[in-house]
Amino acid sequence: MGRSKLKRFPSKLEMLETLLEAKKKQDPKIQSKEMQKALHEFTTALNNLGEAILIEDKITRGLIKDKEDLINKEKTLKIQILEAYRNDKQKEAEQYEKEYVELMLPQIVDPAFLGDEDLVERMNKPGTFMRDLIGRTYAEIRSLKCAIEAIHIDYKKLPIPIEGNRIDQAGIKTEWEGKKITARINDPIMYISSIPADPFDLSGAYYAYFSDGKTYILSSMGPDGDFDYDVSKYKGESLEELKPYIFNIENGFASSGDIIVVGP
């Protein structure tokens, strides 16, 4: 009997990119506050549902006590895995990865693959955690790039560093409903529902960002845990010119290099 296949629904990133394309075409639907509110409520509901399913499953299996316990265990395992890879302790890293997969499996797998009988075996292969974290970083950077370009379309300006060189510290000085404000990529209009932190920064800091108002650079410190390129020195170089500073997975999970996008 053939294996049943579940319908694959568009990811949140794919929906965001579709909405950005509509915005570039000045589709009036994307301009409405109701549309933005509906999108935010939809993504929030998806996140809440996934989290509720995960927590109920783990409590039932005796792996956690409650949501706070899950958060603490995930954070601890993440630190242990990254530090093991960064210190070239492969066996330790692989053991921590197995524990992480058991704890977080429903959260790190695309729902399109649920029901795959080979899923657990494939997820337990060495390097699963790092591949997932690297993939997540690329996806988040693409989402942030969409948000930056969307706010650029609306204000005809790029966000520039205000309080510092992190994406949450960038904005555009403007007016909103008669008041002077600093517009961010998630406020007052949510071009992205929430600003993600850099997954490889164990302090919980956000992605590095710099713009001179004409071009911009967005960067994760990458698996090695430090920045190889200082974004504040960015002068509009192409990715090809920045290649010596860019992470390449072929050099190993914890090799040097940052995960970078530039624009517009």
C-alpha cells in the first residue's frame, strides 16, 4: 500500500514574499490595515497552535513539566550543541543533538513531512540540529529582507541605525497620524510580525544591520559564534566582494564566516 501524502501548504515565508510582490505592484489589498491585521492574527494563531500541540505531547510523554521547562531545556541544549561544535567535540555534539530532536521534533519539521515513517531516523542523523539552525537563519534573513524592502517601498527610504547596529535598532524618522515617530519594520505597520533574534548569538541579540540610506547589509554571526565582518564598515559591496567573510557549509558546521544578505 502506498504511503499517503499530505498536502503541502505555503510556508509563512512564502506568503510573506507573495505579499511583498503584491506590494511592489501597488496592489491596494496589501495597503489596507485590515489585511495586515488579518495576516498577523493568522501567523500568531499558527504559532500558538503548533506550540500547544508540542507542549501537550511532551508533557504526556513525561519529557517536560510545562512550557517554561520546555523553554529552559531547549535553551540549555542549544548552548551545549553549539559549544560542542565550536570546541570540535563531535561526539558530544551528536549526543546533545539526539536529545534536542527528541525534545523538539514537532517544532523543527515542516508539517508537509508529518506521517513519514522514515522521519525520526532521518532527523536523528548527525548534524540535524545545525542544518536546521542554519536553514532557519537563512529563512529569517529572507523574511527580514522582505520587511526591509517593504518599508523602503512605503517610505521611499531605508531604515538606518538609530540606537545601534542591530536590526531592532534601525528605523526611519517620520510622522504617523500627526505625531513624530521612528518607524520600525514591525511598528507602526507590521511588515514582519516579530523581529527574530540571531539564532547563533547566545546572548539573544538581534541580527546585525547597517545602512547608509542607499544600501544595507543584514548579518548573522554564523555557527562559529563571532562576526567576521563589521557591518558598520559596509560601503555597498556585493556578496561576491564579501565572499571571504561569508559562511560556507562545505567548510564544516562550525567554520568561520557570517550569513549575510545585502540590498536593495
